[in-house]
Amino acid sequence: MSQATAQLEQVQASLADKEGKYLTFALGAEEYGLEILKVREIIGHMDITAVPQTPDYVKGVINLRGQVIPVVDIRTLFGMEAKEITEETCIIVVEVLRGSRTFNTGVVVDQVSEVLDIKGDSIEEAPQLGASVNTDFILGMGKVNDAVKILLDIDKVLDCSGLDKFEKNTDE
């Protein structure tokens, strides 16, 4: 078997591993997806307590049933224009893995769409956009009907967000 064939089979196996259910949401005109197993709950937008000296994409913290959870604005993290909060604006509470610890973090999105079951053969690798563009946080590109959903690895998306000072181990 040639090296190219072996690499192709490895890529296909990797994409098959990404098959599953995804919660899809919108940021502007773009559709994204998160692995449903990472989603803890979806809540309406609520008051967020700002925390001084945090990056602009860290909106602050919320008190969710006695647990203080940091909240990140995905729009700002992705360098998108800010948008006014609407009735459809939601906070998706996700479970993030850092090392051997798990943390809950809220991510603000424009609108939650639906849960989709995406087959492995409908997922392609993230496009290579050049050395200066980091796409490591993209699990793949889900092809659903005529649309493309950007499937996010939420652990990698939030890995850069400097939330460590807020996070408390949820396993405790």
C-alpha cells in the first residue's frame, strides 16, 4: 500500500470519528456546529457580570444555579462585528476539557438552529488557508443539503481565551 493511500485512509477514518449529532447555531449569516455531547444546556441571554482586566471577548461571569460560569462572546473571539442582543440571542453552556479537568463555560451566539445528525461521509477536513491562518479549532466542514456548517472543536476554540482564572473544576 502506498503512503498516499495510507494517508487517505487515515483521513477517512478521522472524519468517520467525527460523525454524530451537532447542535448548530448562527453567527450572522454563518452556521456553526458543536458536538452535542459537549453541550450542557442552552439558556436565554441573561445579565452578565463584567470582570475587570479580561480580554474583550470574555464578557464576564454568570451565576447559573449557584455555579459561577465564565461567558465568552464567540463573535468577538472570531473577530466579527458586535451585534445587538435580540430575543434569539442565547448562551450555550458547554463542557470544556483542559488537561484532566472539565469546566463549564458559556458561549454567546446569535441564534440556536437545530440538532443535526451528520454522517462521516458528509464531513470534510477544514480547508488549508495558508500558514498564517489557524484552522486547528475546526473539526471539519459538515455538508448538509446545499449548506456548509463549520464544525467547531470547542475545547480548542476556548483554549486560547484565558478563562483559567474563572474556572472551577466541575468534577469537585
